Amino acid sequence: MRTSLISTAVLALLGSAAASAQSPQPEPALVWTAQDPALQWGPCPDFLPSGCAIAVLHGDPASDNADVFLKLPPDSSIPAHWHTSAERMVLVSGELHVTYDGHDTAVLRPGSYAYGPAKLPHTGRCAKGRACVLFIAFESPVDAIAVEVEEPVE
């Protein structure tokens, strides 16, 4: 009986070791602040205002579930655009006015949360005084598609 208990224990340990060898390693925890000098800020799409920058916080922007910081200069406007993905946003600094088509303008202040459905055109304006830093979580790959504005016919 003692031999069968030891055999059972050894088999359980071997099974546990094999399972842990096959299971992926957990992701490391991370913490970022908008002022972190280790953040790598890159350029925004051309249609966004000069001085705009994006930093990837987590994930791959070409894949699902990426998180980014978007930084806008004070007193700048974001032209009409939409995203393939829904976006979940929290304003970190500044004051941002966001208008989704068919909705009233929302004024975001630090700590404000906003949700934007996929493919819903919207505009934004960073108020004077302080740069706006916005945390955005995308469900699908990160993109921003400018809305073509028709020129008035004279």
C-alpha cells in the first residue's frame, strides 16, 4: 500500500511538472505614469494635430487588446475620425471635449471615463492651458480613420 501511495504521489508531481512546463508563463505586472521617462512616444496619424504622440502601454497595437496613451497639445483639435474597435478611455491630464456623432459634447476632466462604440465618428478638442493625455484601451487593432469631409459646392 505504501508503494502505491508513493507511486501516486510521484505521478501527481510528474503530471503537475508537465502541465506547468506546457502552460504559458504569466505576464509580468506593469505600472506606467504619463510622465514616465521610459515611455516610448511615437507619432500619431498625419491627420491628427502637430505635436500629437502615442505611447503603447501594453499589448501589440496590430493585435487585439492594446492599451495606449494619446498625448495632445493644449488648444488643439482632433478632426472627425472613427476606429474599427470600440475604445474605453480615461483622461489622465488636461481637459478634453469629445463629440460623438448624434451625441452632446462631453467634457472630460482627469479621472473621467468615456466609451466610444466601434466605427462611430467623433471629434475632440484639448482645451487651452495643459496638454491632454488620454488612456485608451482598444478591443481590436489600433487604428484611426479620418472622416472625409465633403467640400461645399459653389
